Amino acid sequence: MSYDYWCGVCRTISTHPSRAAAETGRADHIAAVHHGRRPDRERITPPPAPAPAPAPRPSVLIALLTKSKAATAFVLVFVVIFLYGLLKWSDRVAHTYLPAHAPTVQPSTAPPSP
Ligand SMILES: [Zn+2]
């Protein structure tokens, strides 16, 4: 964490541990090199701010769903079609591989009661 004083005329940079030290370095440089005249394009640069922690990134699907109603509608239609297909597939599998549990109805052989 350092403050840099940059002199645009001399094109030099001096590094200082604090803003006050950079101001003192600026005054010393101006007095010693530029005879008390402020040089052109001089500046004190503060230390760079620490990079913010990266925000948790939502998935692309969540971002689409929260920003676009068309994407939400598309996903809902896709889910409905998928569930319908899953239902049809499971029905076909059940009829193919599972024994029928429905009892067969036998015609009555007993004489009709009076
Ligand atoms: Zn200078």
C-alpha cells in the first residue's frame, strides 16, 4: 500500500508509504528540481483499491429465467412436454414389462335368480 508521486515534466515516479509522505515528497521535488514551480501533469496516485470478492455466479438458466419472460415460457413449455413424454414412456414400459393386474371378468354361468 503506497502512494506514488508522478512528475509529468521529469517523467519520474517516487513511492511513499502514506499520502502525507507523498505530499512531502512532492514539495521536496518541486523545491529541489523545479525551483518552487509546480510541474505540468503531476499527480499523487493512491494505492489501488483491493479487488472485490467475486460475487457468486448464478447459472445461465437462472439468469435467463430472471431476465426474460420468453425464456421462462420456453422452459415451462419444455418441462410440460418432457413430463408428458415421460408419462407416456412410463405407461408404455408398464404395459410392456409388467403383468396385468386387472382381474378378467368371467361371464356368469349361474342361472338367473328369480
Ligand atoms: Zn519534476
